[in-house]
Amino acid sequence: MTKIVSFTRILNEDDIVEAFVRHHAGHLDEMLFLDNGSTDRTLEILQALQDEGFQLKVFRTRAVSSDEITVNSWGYQAASQVLAADWVVFLDADEFIATPHSTPLQMLLPEDRLAVSMPLMNYGQVGGENTDEPVVPWRLRWRYAGEINVAKVAARGRQPNLLAGAGNHGVFIGGQPVAAARLEGVSLAHYPRRSGWQVMQKWAAGRLNALASGTSGNYCSEYYAGLFERLRDRPWELLLSEDFLAKDFDKSVAVEEPLAYLGGELAYFQPSDPRMKAVSGFLHFTEQLARRHGRLMEESAEARALVEAWNARRDYLF
């Protein structure tokens, strides 16, 4: 019997993680999560789901680094070697597998390929959603109709030299990309924005985390840079815009095609004000970042010397 395990990096996703687990129980044999310091109810919900009987394991890291290749490759190897996965599926917590007629993913994976790809279909707010509906795939029914040309991969397990690329968009063996076969009819329903407040907090945290890693040119940093700079330099365009806060895209560029969600009702979700959640989440994140920086300062003479050199520097501007 083919064993399928997912690997998911997670941070403050208590509004969607329960639906993610319940939906994917129909496609996956086990789920592996790597939490990067959640401060909301994410871990509490995952613990409750595990107690309920869902097959999942949770690891935690507090690393400052945003080295996606190292982290994603660790997830692949952990799923392969520790959980004995025959296939490893790379998923974010806001990505939901969609198959023709809800066919289990196990029945669709090929026997003769090392990797397969699944395109993303972006779902979002178009205005008028029932904000009281806690199940994200039931609330967000419209997807962007245009091509986004982004796919995620799944890889056959137990390949000792396999590396997973940034963003989980490809895998490599011996430095060479592995050709991924498109799984016909299979896609990932993607819910990156559940509210305007949530997505702004995500932009800011993503950009700051990438900068703090010391790799400002990496995938995450470049992805979030323009979004973060808009929020930083022209916040009124977002914070005071009813149109931005109400919708992600207009119905004129979207199609109503809700995911066939397999998970049913939620048991552990608790509603919260997205404005307060965004503010609290961002302050928790920046506090963690500052504490990590302070710890590095305390432990590293080289870091202290570098900061002292910065403090002593005076650059003539004009």
C-alpha cells in the first residue's frame, strides 16, 4: 500500500489549519508539520486533532534563518525516513488538494515518475462573503480565472540525495531539476488571503523574517519586498481602503468554482476579530525576532563587535 505523507511549514494558521487537516485525511496517510513559533491557537488545534485520532506529527523550530531549501529538504527526508513515506507532498496550510470527483490522491499517483506537479488555483475575497462561515473553502467560493503559472510538487520518497527547492515548486537530485509530470485534473485550491488584515500581517512578517535571515536576495524576500514596501510607505492605500479590505479581486476576473471540501464542520475553531488578530500576531512575531537578535548579541562577540562598528559609523549624507 502506497503511503503518502505531507510536509507543511506553519505559522499562526489557526483560522484554516483544522479545515486543512480534516480535508486532507481523505488524501493523505499522515501529515508532518514544522511550526515556526506560532503564538495563536495553531498548536492547540493540532494537538486536539491528534487526540481525536488524525495521523499527524508536529515539530517546532525557532530558527531565525529562512533557508527554504534546507528546511524543505529536511521535511522531505523526515517524511521519507522517519515516517516511511512512499510519496511526500509539499503543502502550505492554505493549500487544499482538489482531485476529479474527489478521487483519493493515492489512486492518481504514477508508478514510473520521481515527481509530479499540481497547479495552484488562487481563491480569494470578491466581496459579500459570509464572514461568519468558519470553513474557509465554504466561505471563499470564487477563484481567479486567469493563469498564475505556479505549481507545487510531490516527490517519491526515500531518495537520499533529493533536495526540495524554494517554495516547493521543484525538486533536485545531484543539482539537476527532476522533471515533474503534471497530474491530470489535480490542482491545489489556494487560500492565501482570508482577510485584508491577515494578508498584510503575512506580508510584513514574511519580509522581516527574510531580512533577519541575512539572505535578502532569497525567494521569500523578493516575493514579499514590493508588498511590504507598499504597506510601509503608503499604508493609507491599504488601511483606509474599504475596497482593498473587502476583496482580493473583482468577480469580473473570477469564476465561482468552490472546492469540494471533504472535511465537514469544525470542532476547535474559535472566531476572532481579524484586525486584532493581525496586530497581535505581528507584535508577537517582531518580539520574537527582537529576542532572537538579543540572544545572538549576548552569545556572539563577533555580533557585538559588528553592532559596535555600526554604532560608531557616521556617514556624510549631504
